[in-house]
Amino acid sequence: EAGVAQSPRYKIIEKRQSVAFWCNPISGHATLYWYQQILGQGPKLLIQFQNNGVVDDSQLPKDRFSAERLKGVDSTLKIQPAKLEDSAVYLCASSLGTGGNTEAFFGQGTRLTVV
Amino acid sequence: GQNIDQPTEMTATEGAIVQINCTYQTSGFNGLFWYQQHAGEAPTFLSYNVLDGLEEKGRFSSFLSRSKGYSYLLLKELQMKDSASYLCAVRDHGNNRLAFGKGNQVVVIP
């Protein structure tokens, strides 16, 4: 079974530029998560989708971050414009659902460096 | 909302036992997960607790007390490959969001 796919693996941009990350979850997984992980910290939930609807985006900086999950499958996360403090690994995860023992499976992440 | 607290780092010797604690506060509890994350890699699932008590899985065990908002992960017979960050994550019952703690870095030395 294919895992969660993310691209690109690495990205370096200058501050004030825009960047987009792509995620393809495990087939059949209804729930998709985007996390931001700054070096030395735990993953911080940015947005959680159930199919193509947003379950939680309370920690998404909406003035510069946006995410969509068209057709309830793939998802993109965009930052526009980027700031130095956005340098982090952006992890996408998916799970079958949100009830019971539905563990989240993670992709390899996109390491973003803003210079 | 959720508030999850974990100590930051510990060092232990190969073959030893280490306990990693996690305390949490949530408006509605719907399960606690433990993940392992090696440096530069994605987190991988270790264990899940939703009822009070101990769940054992080989060298790893996880305990939950819902009344105390407390869990621990027990690593036995430590191996060098166990050097990693250990993250606890809590699922909230209201909107089912999955929030992680800061993680606890375990360094295993010979």
C-alpha cells in the first residue's frame, strides 16, 4: 500500500515569496492533516480536513496561509507571502477517519527554508 | 482546546528502561497516541490508549489515566535505534482534532 506522498521534499525561498506544498493521502483516507514542525518542537496542527470540509483550522495563520482539498483527495498548502519564521518542516498526514483507533500516517514532509 | 505537556530530553543506557510522561488537558478526550520520530524523518505510530490501564506491545508499553489526564510510554531493553523523539498526541472528542505535544528526546548511550 502506498503511503502519504508529499512534494517537494525541500524548498528554499526568499522572504515575501510564495510557496505551495502538495500532499496525496493514502487511498481511502477521509481525514487529512497539515502540521508545521519547527526544529526541536512537536508538530503543530495547521488544518484538518474531513473529506473536502475543514474540521479545524484554528491555528492556521489565515492572513498568509491557505489550504484546500479539492474532491476530498489531494491537498495543497500555500504560504503567501512567506516570513523567516515559516522555516519548518510541513508534514501531511492522513487517517481513515477520526473515530476510535484511527492512527494518522505521515508523509516524509517538506522542509522549507525562508531566507 | 487541548494542552499537552511533555518533558524535553533524557539520556539512558542501552538495555535500561525509560519512562516518558505526558500530561494533557482537553475539553473532550477521544484517545491518546504515542509516536516515535527519528531525526529528519516522519513520526511513526507506536501505540493507542482510550481506556484506563496499560497496553503492552513488545518492548513498548503505554499507560493511561483519564481522570488524571496522564499517560506514559515505557521503553524496555533499550536499544541504540530507540534514540528518537517520542511524541504524545491527543484526539479531542468535539471536533476530532489530533494535537501533538512537544516531544521528548531520548538519547541511548552504550
